Amino acid sequence: MQTANTPKTSMYRNPFRPGAGHLPPYLAGRSAEQEEMRKLLSQETITDNAVITGLRGVGKTVLLESLKPIALESGWLWAGTDLSESACISEDAIAMRLLVDTAAAASSVLFEQAQHQKIGYLGDSEVQRFPLSYETLESMYRATPGLVSDKLKHVLEQIWKLLKNTEVRGIVFAYDEAQNLSDHKQEAQYPLSALLEVFQSLQRKGIPFMLLFVGLPTLFPKLVEARTYAERMFHVMTLSRLDEAASREAILRPVEGHPIQFGENSVNTIVTVSGGYPYFLQYICKEVYDLWIAKVTANETPTIPIENIIRKLDSDFFQGRWSQTTDRQKDLLRAVVALDSCDDEFTGMEVSNKSKELPIKPFSPSHVIQMLNTLSDRGLVFRNRFGKYSLAVPLLSNFIRRQYD
Ligand SMILES: Nc1ncnc2c1ncn2[C@@H]1O[C@H](COP(=O)(O)OP(=O)(O)OP(=O)(O)O)[C@@H](O)[C@H]1O
Ligand SMILES: [Mg+2]
């Protein structure tokens, strides 16, 4: 750590922001994804939609936030929301969701438009006072005959008829936590399939409405399971940890001009301990910086208390998840983290074989699969499309190893 001469107390501000969806002081290492998005936005006819996926805390939501101004600057409207508390379990509910989001995104544009131009479909006076309100869209939706997907297609087509006379290039429908979208066979409700079908059909007609789904690694397999053509419909951007250069930027840029600076050793320690995962970078930097501020103002010599920080991270981030697992599940995870490939992907057979080498009661392959599926429901592991498994929480393997060291 280095300090500049006699800083003002007010300059001791901690810029780091650990927390779901909290915009980081500096968004490091995501320019390739932003460039990718610019390319997608330059499509004349939409053939590629986007999926942004990755583990918890890797920075999906804040990347999504950064894409919105890019889309707006290129003339697109931005509709969408966070589906974490999603009530989109029926086809009708997802249709309403889309109409609410579209009305919100399109209202201002059509209001201005209505001043200059007659829009026959909705009636002049109505449009001038309430341009494309949700109520207008909903009544149009209700009045359209057919299946939910027919109704929705019709309303969205009408919206484009209005928009295409404006400067608007198209609409991005951006949904965070989209892994929560599902078809529900038992209730004969297929909201996810309906959504994919509607967009595929609109895009085939040349309507520039683009889907941008953001979610955990279970998301893309889910889309493909719902509609096999989803594989060709989406361009998948998988976010991973930041590389060393980007991690260093995430640490150093936010404190540029600040009186307390990270020294070379501190940066290296933080890069190593965080594994380059954005949430952990923010978390560790925040802890270290808070501590340093306290020490500097007390005229003490600050160091990085990395053991303490790891312990605090364990109790804040991992312990809650760990304490909800049974003893047998803990044994199983212990076998998982004993595999060389545990931070990549592994099979049930590999875990079963490894369990025989450890001081635990061994697991048969079928038992492993059954338990991995339970752990998957709890968000600790996930199964990819090829039937292999991965840990769903970054750096979980290190934490589990620490429990047995
Ligand atoms: N590129 C980045 N550079 C620096 N910090 C980042 C970056 N991306 C994310 N962060 C920080 O990491 C934390 C997690 O980010 P975010 O909430 O976007 O992750 P997420 O992938 O959406 O997580 P979840 O799966 O829980 O929704 C936040 O504190 C954010 O500020
Ligand atoms: Mg998120």
C-alpha cells in the first residue's frame, strides 16, 4: 500500500461495490462482449439473438446494464426486466409481461410521433393523449382471435407498423435471470416455447425485435430443450472470470487519484485470491480498502490481512450455502473437489471413482447422479447439455477444500 501526502479525510472514500447488480466503479474486461452486441445491433434482419450466461457473480447483470446505452445510441428501444421474481408461468402472463415492457419502452417515441403524423390504427385523439399505453395494447391483444402466440404476434406486428415510420431501428427485449422461464407440461402451459416461437416468426417477417436473455448456465440448455431451433437462434456469450490484465484494471482504475493506492504485491494477492471473479474482486477490494482507510486515519501501517478476509468471505458468501447441505452431500462435494477437473466439468462416474479413494463411504454412479441433481436444484452444481456437471458457484471448490484442510 502507498499513501500520498496529507490527504483530506473526505478523499477516503471506498469506491468498490460488491453486491448483485451493483454497478462497479470500473467495468473491466468486457469490451469484447460490448463489441459483439454492437454487431448484433447492426443486423438488418435479425437472425441472431443473444444469450449472456455465466456463473453467479461473474458480472452478467452489470454487463447487461452497460449494453442498454449502446443499444439506445444505435437507435434501438430497450424493453425488459428482471425475471427473478417471475410470475411468467402461463402463456398469458408472459404475453402481458411483454406488452407492459413494450409500452414502457415505446411510449415516448410514439407520443412525439403522434404530434406530427396521423396514426390510423389507434385513432388520432386517443394516440395523442395516451400513446401506446399498456391498456391500448392489452385491449388489442384481447380482441385478437387465436392462440396466445397468435395474439401476441399480431400486437407486436402492429407496434412495428407504427414504429417503422420513426427513427427507431428496432426493440431489444432484454430479460435478466431468464433461466426462470420455463414451460410447464403438467399445467399445459408453454410460455417459453411461445415466446421463442413469436420472436422467430416476427424475425422471419423482417421485424427487428431482438431477444437478449441473461442468466445462469442452465439458461441456454433450457431454451434448446423448449425449441431445438433455439440453438441457431441465439449467439451465446459466456462470461468467465476476468483475465489478469482486466482484474488489475478492476482493482486499480477505481482508486486512480485517490490518496490510498494499491501496491504491486497487494494487487497480485487480490488477483490470486479472487480468481479474477468480479464479485470477489469487488468484495476483497472493498474489505481491504475499508481497513486501510481505518488504519491510515489512525496513523497505523496497513497490510493486507488476507486470512481474515478469506474467513469473512467464507462466512458471508459460502457458509450459508454449505450449511444447507446434508452430511452425505458434503461427502459428495468433497469427492468432487478432489477431482483435478472440479473447476471445469466432471461426470458422475468420475465422482464415484474418486469417492472410493477418500475416507468417506463410497457412492455408486447412480447415487452420485441422483445427489448431483438435488444439489443442482439448490444451485450448487449445474448439468450442461452434454450430461456433464460443473460447480455453479465460483471458487466453491477452494472453500470446500478449506473445510477439510
Ligand atoms: N467487469 C467487471 N469489472 C469490475 N467489477 C465487476 C464487473 N462485472 C461485475 N462486477 C461486480 O461484480 C459483482 C457482481 O456483478 P453482477 O451482479 O452483475 O453479477 P451477475 O453475474 O449478474 O450475478 P448473479 O448471477 O448473482 O445475478 C458486482 O459487485 C459488480 O459491481
Ligand atoms: Mg445478475
